[in-house]
Amino acid sequence: MKILSIDSGLERTGYAIFEKAQKPIYVASGLIKTPKTASVPTRLKQIYDELESIITHHAPNLIVVEQLFMFKNQKTVIVVAQSQGVVQLLAAQKAIPLEFLTPLQIKQIVTGYGNADKKSVEKMVALSGIDVSGKIDDEIDAIAAGLACCYLQKNLL
């Protein structure tokens, strides 16, 4: 089973690919960066195109997305929701099941504490054997979501 995990955003969308067998196998991760100077529709199309290419190349069996939870800034919540809409559209077009995990669930599964800070999440991702040096939060969040999904799937089987 291959899992594509995504941390949605308009400026930066983090993604990670895992193969799930007996234990999670980290395959790849990265960032989709869109230019601030481009229009929102252009930026969403770039996210769509790059995610479609990733899906075509890796052929995931499941997509997991860090669920939009709470934002203080209404403008931010709208563009993140639009970015997640792109992911949902791709999942539907490619007939790939889609699951959402809240940040609290991801932190609880990865660190054992639902209110863990970003440094704690990063440390636990690194302890899982994934090199996080040079990676920024959005990519690390996508990796953590993928790990959480792998661990959760193991417990459900």
C-alpha cells in the first residue's frame, strides 16, 4: 500500500510518500511552492498540476490530509480550504480514498501527546529514521501525517 500525505497550503503544500508493509517505509517528500505574485487560481492550478504528477508517478492507494482545524486569520483559512479542495478533486478524479487527520490526532499518534509543539513532532519524525535536516515545517507536517496514517492503519488491521 502506498500513502500520499499532504499538508495543504497556498504558499507551500508539503507532501510525503510512504509504502506501508509491516512498517512504514519513507519514500520521498517535498514542497510545492507557489509564487506570492501569482493569482490564487494560478497558484491552485500549480498545486493541482504538481500533485497530479506526484500521484501519476507514485500511484498511491490512499491520500491522507492534515485537516483544516482552526485558524485565527480568516483569509488564511479560506485559501487553505481551497488548497484542500484541489486535493479532494484529485482524489475523486483518480478514485483514491481520502482520509483526514486532525493536527491533534497526528501529534498524539506520532509523539504520544496531542498538544506537542512542532519541535517535538520534528524530533519524533527524526527518531523514526527520516532525515529532517533542511526540511521546513510544511514538509515535516506532511511526513508526520503520513507516519500517523501508517501507524493508525496498522492498528486498524
